[in-house]
Amino acid sequence: MRTALLLLLLLPAGAAAQEASPYLPLSHWSTPFIEHLIASGRMADPSPLSRPFKVDQVVRALEAVDSNVVTGAEWAVVKQIRSDLTRHMRGPSSRIDIQAATAASSHARRDPLREAGPGHATYSGGAGLTLYFGPAVFVSHSYFDTRLKWDPDYFGKKDRVIAGRTAEAYVSAQWRFGELFFGSVDRNWGPRITDGLLVSPSPYSYDHFDVRIGTDGLYLEGLITQLDDLPDTSGTPQHRYFIAHRFTVRPPWNATFSLWEGTIVAGEGRQLEPWFANIFTLGLLQQYDQNSQANNLLGFDVTTRIHRTQLFGSVLIDDIQVDRSSAGDKEPPSYGFTLGAQGGMARYGWTAFYTQVANLTYRTPNPAEAVMRRGVGLGRNFSGYDQLTLRGSMIAAPGVLLEPEVTLLRQSQSDFRLPYPSVAQFDSTPTLFAGTVTRTLRLALAGRAAHGRWVLSGDGGVHLIKNGPEQTRWVGSIALQWRTKKEGRIP
């Protein structure tokens, strides 16, 4: 934290000319509506291959929406979101957001496709404070949610009636050619329609330092955080760190490319070496140059628009072997990829994608180097599976969004938390599916209605299962949220 504050003090004088903007949380009520407008071609994507948006990016993109092109229901949503997000005061000012909600669900996990945890009626509430100080913005959003104590992906305190956490808490200094960020916020790198292969919101938000240098058309970004300690194969606790670098280019035409790498550093009493934190070099090369041990991942993301269709893809190459031995040649490859497209027809939006993650992806011979935080994947939370999804979207009435979905998931018994196979087991280790493969066909409909300070949302469907403990499972949730806001000046 001291380092972040020092860097803020050393910002160039030109930074004062820019007003910083907070991030729009991935869980914000407006996010599904915004994603529909982008998918259907009604609105430009403010930050392709990166989420969350900054609030001012969303407002500018909404202001550019042509009222003569969208339907009346879509235009009503555009005005509603702009009214909620537009900042009415400049200079030092504050905003307070308060929300309360009640919900009922058949499961506790956030992902309905792989639902887990017991179903419950739950309630939640919280308050978010945003402070604007010219080129810097401070955000703190704490909340309680009784669902958290049942969620298998949540690590926090669960032995109380009410569980709570801080969803966003950060300081961000922004200027024309960069940003310095310290704190916690959910991030997703890659195509927006699925969790990123390297950085995703799967593990809930965590504290990290992020630096970005460049423009919207070309920038370098680096993310650093300390992970929880884990034992190696001998049982010795290892200090662990996660470093991610990304180089993104957004040419004048409708395309965006990102090249990225991730590094997991682990060791007994180990501290983070500065050469891994250098965003202008490759962690893989530094590992060999410094004769240092680490787990490296490489990949790229791409998206481009052709007429009204957006094409996207993402590739992860895990467990890179530069110098292979004869035994190592037999090791199954570790990878992940996503291919898909989305677009609009009349007032409807559609998204189709296929994704696959191999059996040994995110798993390493040293369990302390596994790509996870507190038992949850930093990128994808599962391995040894493939998934095909077709999803639609339509704003059926002012403030009413409907999203039908058909998904086919094939999930094997692979798990990146399991021990890595020995060299003698390589020949019998499959590349993709390990053990019994459970096939799930999901037929579902999600809906959301926003009016004034109220948001009613729901998701329900049937899972038709083969090779699972059940043949049919009904999955659903419904929630009612109330929210309000207040702005004021800081003297």
C-alpha cells in the first residue's frame, strides 16, 4: 500500500487535467443490459477484451447510441442507465450507493451451470462510497450476503449467521497515458461472454496492484498479487505470487488483439523477485535468464467485427516446455481455448461459443504452483471439459431483458487440485477427458426487470444429465433488489 501511495504522489503534473472514473462492477444491475446492447450492435464496446468498464466509458458509449436505430424499449433502457451513471458534480465530490435485496435459489454457487451448495432463501445489503479527487478516485463497497456462507467458492468466514465481504475497495489514479491501481475489483481478461483463461472473477475479487501504460489503442498492463500459502509435495508451506502481463493493440478498424502471460511463483520463504514484476519483459525468459523456478502460461485474445457479427477467440498454452527430454515428450499438452461469435437480428441479440480446457491445464508437478487462489481457479475454475453454448437476448419492454440459453457441457473427473501424474503415468494420462464424463444439457431462461429503484431478476431451467447422480435437475433463482444513490460535494 505504501508503494501505491508513493506512486500516486509521483504522478506527472499533467495528470491533474484528467478526472478519474471508477469501475462499473461486473455485478451492477445494468451490466446485462449493456452487454445486450453491445452484442446486438446497438452500442460500441468501450473496452473489448477487458472487463469491468470504467463508468465514463459506458456513459460516452451510451451517449453515442442513435435513438433512431434502437427500439423504444431499448432507448428507455439507454436513458435509464445514463441517468443512473451520469455524474452531476465535478471537482472533489462523493457518491453513496445503497442496496438491499432478498433472494431464493436452488443452489449457492454463482454459476448455475455447475450449481453447488444447498438452496436457501437469502438476504443481502450493502453500501458503496466513491470519492472523486480529480485524477484519483477512491471506492469502498462492503456488503453482507447470507448466501456466501453456503457458496463453495467463497473462502471467507462462514461460521456466522451473516457472511459479508468487501466487493470493491481501491484507489485508482488515472491520466492520459496510464493508470495506477491498488485494491480489489473483479476483472476479466478476454472475450466477455465467458470467464477469462488467465484472469477472471471466479475467485471473487482480491487485492492486487495493477499498472497500465499507453492509450486506448495500444497499452501495456501488469497485475501483481500475493496468493495464499500452499504446501509442496513434501508438505512444506510455500509463499506464492501471481503476476500477469498483457499487451493490447486496438487498430483503427474493428479489431482488438491481446498477447498475455501469467506466472505463478512459489517457494519456501520466497519473496517476489523484481524481474518477474517487470511488465516490459517476459516472465518465461526471466525464469531461464535468472535460473529461477516458476510456472508460466502464455496466450492471446482476439476479437473483430464483420458487419453486425462480432468474432472472438482466446488461446491458453500452459506448462511450456522449451527443453524436452524423451520422457517429457510423452507428457499430455495443457491448453485452453474459446471460439465464438455474437451479433444482432432485428431487436434480438445472439451469442454462440465453444470452449475447451484440457485435463492437466492449471495443474503442475509442484502443487504450490497451481493456478488458483484459496482453492478456486484464477482463470477457469474447472479443467478437463468442453462446452457449447447458444444464448439469445432481447429487451422485450422498457427495462425488461430476456435471455434464453442452450448449453451442452461435457465435464470429466479432471481437477487441477489433484496431484500431477508421474512420468510413468504420462502414457495413460488423457489429454482432455479423464475418467467418467458427465454430460449436461442445460435449457434455461434468464430475465431481468428494472424500474426506478427496483430490479427483479431470475434464472431458471432444467439440466438433462447423463452419467451423473441424477438424470434431471431443476435449477433456478429469483431476487428482488432495491437501490438508491446520493451525490454531494467535498468541502
